[in-house]
Amino acid sequence: MYFVYIIKNTEGKYYVGYTKNIRERLERHNKNRSDFTKNKVKWNLVYKERLLNKGDAIKRENYIKSQKSKKFIESLIYSGVEK
């Protein structure tokens, strides 16, 4: 099982990614061990989707990122839907 996740930092920025272990990945983001998110601010998990395999997770992550829209990301978050 894989997850596509969205995290939000204390400055209001979002990051979309995929992982097998959300807890471990969030910890890496918050310990500045990820290039994009290593700006010493706190990241919080705001959305996750479960997917059966890595390929599906990568496709979903790329789709979300391709929208290039904060509104789209926020619509996912506020829909309260978790797949």
C-alpha cells in the first residue's frame, strides 16, 4: 500500500508527495531531510489517499501537481474524502 499525501507548513505552503510510510516521511520533512521542504518550518499532514501500488501513487501525485492550483489542492483537503 502507498499513500499520496499533502502537507502544509506554518507559512501556508503546500507540498504533494507519495510514500509507503507517512509517519516516517513527515518526520523527514520536519527534520529538514528533504530538499524542497528544508526551510526549518513545521509541516503538518493535511490530506492523504491510499493507493494499491507505487505506480498508481506516482500517477496520482503527478496529476495533483499538474493542476498547479492551490484551489485544487484545497478542494481535495476540504472535501474530507480519503481514498
